[in-house]
Amino acid sequence: MKIAYTDVLIIGGGLAGLRCATGVKERGQDVVLLTLVPPKRSHSAAAQGGMQASLGNCVKGEGDNEDVHFGDTIRGSDWGADQEVARMFVNTAPKAIRELAAWGVPWTRVRKGDHQAIINAKKVTLTEKDEAHGLITARDFGGTKKWRTCYTSDGTGHSMLYAMDNKAHEDEIKVHERMEAISLIHEDGRCYGAIARNLMTGELVAYIAKATTIATGGYGRIYEVSTNAVICQGMGQAIALETGIATLGNMEAIQFHPTAIVPVGILTTEGCRGDGGLLTDKDGYRFMPDYEPEKKELASRDVVSRRMVEHMRKGKGVKSRYGDHLWLDIRNLGRKHIEKNLREVKEICESFLGIDPAEKPIPVRPTQHYSMGGIRTNYKGESQTLKGLYSCGEAACWDLHGFNRLGGNSVAETVVAGMLVAEYISDFCETKESEIDISTKLVQEFADKQQAKLEYLLEPKENAESPYPLRHAMEKIMMNKVGIFRNGDDLTDAVNELEQLLIRSKNIEVKHKTLTANPELFNAYRVQRMLKLALCTAKGALQRKESRGAHAREDYPERNDKEFLNRTITSWPDENQTMPTLDYEAIEIESMELPPGFRGYGKDMTITHPDSKIRQEKVDEIRKELESKGANRFEIQEVLMEYKSKLPECYRGKNERLWEKF
Amino acid sequence: MNNESARTLKISILRYNPQVPEDKPSVETYELEEADGMTLFIALNDIREKYDESLKFDFVCRAGICGSCSMLVNGKPTLACRTLTTKLDEEISLAPLPMFELIGDLSVFTGKWMRGLNERLETWIHSEEKKMKIDSDRLEERMEPDLADDIYETDRCVECGCCVAGCGTILMRENFVGAVGLNKVARYKIDPRDKRSDADYYDLIGDEDGVFGCMSLMGCEDVCPKDLPLQSKIAYMRRKMVMMKDDK
């Protein structure tokens, strides 16, 4: 068989994978990137709305900085995020956006003088300062105190991905397209690369690397309706899980985006609401102010999605043959604004609904959108249990987002994590420890095992199963029983039913007996793996008897810091298991910069942890004392929670702003 | 949507698997009951599920954003995912996008072609400063808001390959860069961050495989799913390059 050797193997060609690849290349590492599709077709391209970075250039962003971005991110996560990781992230995001600007992203810029905006359904005039003219501007997004989401019209992900892939071309990154990693090669707790399958010829190739990075995005396609691209099937998480050693974190943390179009589930960006669009019901009534008087349509995504479902349950949804929905009304923004800043939304409405959103409201409902969970890593992006395996972007549980991600923090995470993880990987590759010593015999064994599995799928079987019915059954279970609102009975059913599907999936027979390009074959092995991820998600949700962020239990409506301020850690130690193994990792309060508190939505139902109060008092005390001594925000932050020593040296600098120079 | 009783679509697909030596191209016709809001993405997945699980096609975003699913729909290159069947007759013919390497059935390797193009035209920002480490702690370089918008306009290309499939010139000149290539050069030309001179661009496209090869048939603009102003971009580059030619 073909064996390829490289220093760093990257699986996945979206923003995270590409940025990681250019980063390690710059540090002198040899790198190969495997991708299912040409990188420019990755799901990153679909991110419409923008990227959060606290530049503070536009007038509504003034006063923004890392501290504000940090606070928003932690509250948004419902205190599930790793606060050190969040600090590293907010400090690097402005650098990431500036770097991308230099690499060609045509970020929308501040235009000095007056412009009209719509805030809380009212037209207001904003005046941009002369000094800010030509710097990168930002729009409003949910759950943020400042206008912080930088954008290019509503094609932000597209522009970022194109600039990033063009940079990868410039850097002569070796990209192997239509190659699917189907198994990780590992021995004695050390990952050595992957077995990949050429989707055009069916050939298996072994890639041997000192460091292997999974950047394959989310697993949204385990749900029947998802905004995700059809390739977001979680195969990166699945092959990590199948090592039996690497672990997955918080798989039950699934985000539902409030505004995907009905029925097909294609996203309309949060920018619609950020720019002033409204949510209305069957009577044309704007209902969000009744539920969330302060943030209204711009509450955090998980909150808006739940409020929409609550409102539909009161009979206020618009009936359709595809079930109830609500309206996203952006007519108040005016045609000019829609055609310039929300053009993709307009195209989507025209192509898939046959409506002009400047004339008619858009039928929407909350739809699966983002996987906060993924391959559990430490702050370096390395698996906590499998040495040499790294992960970044949506594929990972790094853990920046905890139980709810803020809009605009996903593309920001992809690039920032790519930058940082590339440095840690390069550091690792420069050590003696990274040197590898595996026999071709071991490599061959891994390849043979995969070959045998593929051949077995083709073998005639009694009571043979077909991949499609199994997949549809799984998708429906996830939609109906592991959705926005969850409860013990449904989740118990879901877990049992999914287990049965997993057992049945072992009996899949592929009817077209070819190992070359054969969609039936890849559907077969992918559905087996997706079922494992679905089980991790459902089981994690069943056992998490509380409501935190996007995980909302009707039978346990409180956020329970006493028992569940932790991460769910899932593994699959024995391949014959039909159920994942669950474990928990505590989130320590005593080291938090921002101790657990009330998020500010609805009623405070938190079951508090006694340490929260102790830590809060300590934080207040430190802050007061240092402030009295005239300490600046950086000095105070450093005492509260030192993190800079963890950042790669090249990214430790302070971020200059128009109003904050160093 | 339509209120009449559902139509039965007859979808004819050009099938061929070049991986199988004995396979010969053939047209297979599948009958499918039309559903409300059905797109070719939905129809093709239905066909794969109901009739032939080995049917090959490429969808990724299925939202008209990623450019993966271009194919000939009734002979015209377009994005299949956002083509509503209601806009088509009952008899629909589908064929793979020409000019690109065929993987099988409706799946073509546009990625490989585009990679070659991007490498050839060096579609990235060329600047000396960029080669050194960018000081990303400092304020970003300013850009006129209108200029940023103009760059984004040309940056909207999704490399779907429709313009290449709809191009008359490329049938005669297989190395022609196509509208996709000329639009990309125009994109970098207006971008002040790219320090290449007109002479540099001339070296890339100042010949018959470049801007002087275009016969102005404008099939490209007719089929561009993103409605890019390809005609004016090609004209713009031609004007600039003619000036260079005169200088040389």
C-alpha cells in the first residue's frame, strides 16, 4: 500500500484546517491536508454574518475590548466554557482579523459621517467618527454588549475561506482532495496518522505524521433538519472516538439557530436581526419583547430559539404543511440595505422560497446549527488522552463555547484556534518526544482492518440492512427526542432506539459491489459512525439532569452548578460496546476570572455552587484593592486569572485600538 | 407553489463510471413524483435512495453558496441545488459539467481545475510586507469603504465552473483561463494590497490563453449563478492589457 510521510497531517480543509496548515508550514513543518471536498467548498463558506473581534472601530463598538468580549463569551456559554481558552481567544481575535485583512479579505469598512440604522424597530441616525474612516466596521449580533461582529456584506465565511485558501496556495500547502480519513493509526496512547480512502478510486492510503489534526467541523447531520452542509457528518469526531482512547466533550451541547427557512433548513444570518429585523407570529405580532424585554430578538441564540418554540406551543405559530413556523421580517430594513448587506439572504429567499424578503416576511423556525461538543482537547488543542492527536475549530471541544456559542464566535474560533494550535503543534514537532518509531507492519494492520470492514459491508447477508432507512430513523429520533426542549422519557426512548439502530447497522449490505467511487458504500460506513455520535449526544443529554445553555431539560429547568458544572466526557473503549462510556470533568470555580452568575435571561433558576460566592467575593476584593492602587485592566486581569504564559509568545501582544494605544 | 395534482417528473441522467473499464456512457431515465418546493438536490437524493444508490453527484452546502453542484440542466450549466423543479418542464435532462475531469455520473473534478487556475494566476495578495510577519497588534491598514465593497463584488465568485462550461473560447483553446480566471485577475488588480504591476498581470494573461483569447460570446455571464459582471471585468482587463501591449 501507499504510505505517505509528513510532519503534520491535517484532516479537514475549512478555515480551521487551512489556518493550522499555513501556521505549521510557516514554522518549517512539512504538512499534508486531507479534505472531502475542495477547501473552498467547505462549510466555513456558509458562515454569512460575521466574525467577532473587539476592534471597537464603529461608533456602537466604542469602548469594546478583550474584557467585554470575554464576559459576553462566558455568559453566552452559561459558564461552561474554559475561561483560560476564552481569554486566549479574545486576545487573538483582533490579530486574526487584521492578518486576514492583510491576506485579502475585503472587510466592510467604517464610513465617516451619518448613517441610518434600525435599533429596536426604530430608525436612528448613527454618526461615525472621522478618525475611524476606512477601518474595519462591525454589526450587532445576539448576546453581545457591543457591535463587534466584523463582516463582508453577508458573505463573510466565503471571503475568509477564499483568502485563507489562496494563502494556502501561496504557501504551497499540499492538499489532497476527495480523501476521507477513515481510521486513526495509533499505538500505546500515541497517534501516528490516519488511513484515508480516496473517494474517487477507493484506494486506501496511509498517512504517517508526528502530529495529526482533526478539523472536520460539526456533526449537525445527525439531525433531520440542519443548517449544516451535507458533509458535516462528524466523521472526524467518529474516528477519534473509534480509537477507544481519544474522548469527546459535551456532545449533548447542540445549538439551534433561530432563523432557518422552512422547510429546507437553510440559514438566514443572525445579521438579519442584528441589522434590525424582527420576529413576528401568525398575527404579525412582535413577540420577543414580551419574553426578553431587554435583549429582545438579540438575546443569545439558545434563548431566542426556546422562546420561539414556547410561542409556537401557545398556538401562535403560522400553520404550514411542514409544521408551524414564525416570520423573520426584514422589510423594515429597506431594499437598499437588503440588497447590499443581506444579499445571500435575498438570493436564498428567491431561490428556495420564491419570495422577495424586501416585500414579504421569511418563514423561519429554530434548526440544528452548531456543535459545541467535539473532540475534547486541552488548551493546546491536543487530545487529553491520545498523544499526537490535535483538533481545532468546530470539530473540537477546546472549550470556547461551553453550552452555547455566540453568533460570530465560530468563524473567529476557527481562525484563532488554527493560529494557536499550529504554534503548539510546531513546538511539539520540534521536540525529541515527537519523533516516531512505528513499523510498517502496524500501519498495514490498520489498513487491513479497514479494508476488511469495507469488504464486509459488500458481503451478502441475511436480513440485510440498507443505510438510508437507518439514517432517516436516526435523524428523526434526534429531531423529535433530542431537540430544543428535552425530557427524561424522550431521551430514554432515544437512547434505546438509537442503540437498536446501531446494532442493526452492523448488518448493512451494500448492493453495488464496488469498492471504488460508490456513494452507497460511504453512506454505509458513515451511518454506522453517525449512530455512535448520535448515541453520545442522546446519552449525554439524558444524564445531564439540568438546563444549561442550549441543553434545556423540561424536567430539570434549573442550571445546576452544584452537580453539573462539568463537561461530559464520552469514550468508546471497546468496539463491541453498543453504548458510549460517560465520564465527567469538573469545571473549577476557584480559578475563574468570572465566577458563575445569572445570565440575565428570564428568571434566575440557578442552583448555585457554594464556591461561586466565595470566588466572587475574592474577585471583587482583588479588583477593589488593585483599582485603589491605580492598576490598569491588564494588571487586574493578570492577577485574577493569569493566562498569557500559556499563549504562544508571538500572540501575547496587546491589541492597539483607535482609542487605546500602547 | 403549485396547487395542481403533483406532476411526474422524468429525469434523464447521463450515467458513466470511468473507473469501471467495461462501462459505457448511457442515459437513464427515472420517474419521480414532484413534491412541493422540490429542488434538484432533493430530486437527485430521492433517485439515489429509491432507484440507484450508486448515483454519483456533488452537493455540499445545498444552499447555492459553495459552488459544488454545477451540472448541465437541460443543456445549460447551473447550480443544481437551488434549481426548483417547478421552474422546469416535466422532462428534465441532467449531464455532468463539460470541460472538467469526470469522476462519475454527475460528479466532476472542478476542484482540480480551479487549483491549477489559482496556481497559474497566483490568486493571492502579493506584497513584500506580507512576506514579513504582519504586525497584527497594530491597527489594520485603512481602506476606502467603496473600494472594499467593489473588491467584495468580484470576490463573490464561487468557482462553480459554470462560466467555463458555458465558454466558447475554451472549446478551441484548452488552456484558456476562462471568465473565472479573468475575473480573479481583475479582483487583484483593483486591490491596493496586491502590489503586482500591470506588467506582472500582462505576463499572466496578456496572450490568447488569457484576455486576448476571449471572443466576447459572453456565455459566461449568461450562466453565472452569482450574476457577476463578467463582461465588464473582461473588458476592463482587456483595456488595461492592450495598453501594456502597446507599451511593449
